[in-house]
Amino acid sequence: MGAEGGFCGRRAEKGRGYHHGKLRQALLAAARALISERGPAGFTLAEAAKRVGVTGAAPYRHFADRNALIAELAQQGFEHFNEQLGRAWDGGRPDAVSALRRRGAAYLAFAKAEPGLYKAMFGDAGALARQGGDRAGQRAFDDLLRTTVAVLRQFHAPEHGARVLALEIWATTHGIADLMFAGHFGETPDQALALLEDSVAALVEAAVRKALGVSSILPPRG
């Protein structure tokens, strides 16, 4: 596939009028659309090449395999995601809890607006890490961890539970986003945001109670 694939790739790029960099971006855009429609498992480089209108060999001039393309797409997604959630946080103003609510709304808004990027970002964490594309994802979690530290501080609670709270909030938000993708909220997407706000409020209250040593109304897990 080496020499022949390289020749075919060059011929395809030239024949379709693609500049070297433009074909790379076209393939990323095609992958974004395909993953939005089918999820990461239903995406192949051959399908991306077909959608762009180049030979099946052309993508290999830019990406070693499908996982490399998905990793780059995920990296781009996390960069946009981090930027949007950072704007929503706005330095924790006017208070950490209000800013956390805005972050949750921004999370769901991003997932709804960018399903292809979102599914690439969260499709296969192991594959993303193997491609070296998990740094922006780690930054996303680190940003969330800083928000949970700020929330606990707002209630003068110790910070040692901040990591668990961050994991709980991320898992809850991701689960609600998945339900939203699956159509469980139908024509009333505001229900997803209301459910998220209520769920996160309950998680924050439980974390603060635990940190302050206040008894829970629920019995301990057996």
C-alpha cells in the first residue's frame, strides 16, 4: 500500500482539488458528521474518504488509522469544550454554585450542538490515551475539580471530597447527555437541564453534609 497508496493519495488530492491541509480538514469534517450519525464504532476511514470524494488510500497520508483521526477530532472537541465551559464558569462569579449551574448548562448545550465531537471525545478513553490525545480531556476534568473545590469552599467544607464530587457530577452529566441523545426527553429538552440541576444540587448537598460530618438521611451502604 506504501508506494501505490501514496501515489493514489496524491492523485486523489490533486484530482479533487484538495490542498494537502484542506484534505486533512475535509476528512475531519467527514468523520465528525459520520460519528454524529453512527457513533465512533460505526465510522471507518474508507467511509470518510468516500464522503469527501477521494480514494480509500488518501486518508493514510494524514492519519495512521481511524483511531488517529478520532483522537485528533476528540482533541479539537475538548479544546472547544474547555473553552465554552470556561466561559460559563466565568471565574466562579457571582458564586461557585451559580457558576457550576452555568457549566452544566454549557455542557449539555455543547453535547447537543456538537454530537460528532462529543461522541469522539467520550467514545473510547483507552484508544484516545494510546494516541496521546487525552491531555485536553484531563484538563477538562482538572477544570471541573477546581469548580468542586470552589463549591466546597463556599460552604466552608473541607476539600478532601472534591475529587469524588467532580467524578459524580461528570458521570451524572454524561449520563443525562446520553439520555438526551437517545431521545428520552423528546420535544422537551429543558427537562434534561432541570434534571441535571436537581441531580447536581443533591450531589453537592450530600458532599457538603459528608465533609461537615452532618448525618445523612439515608442509611449507610451495607
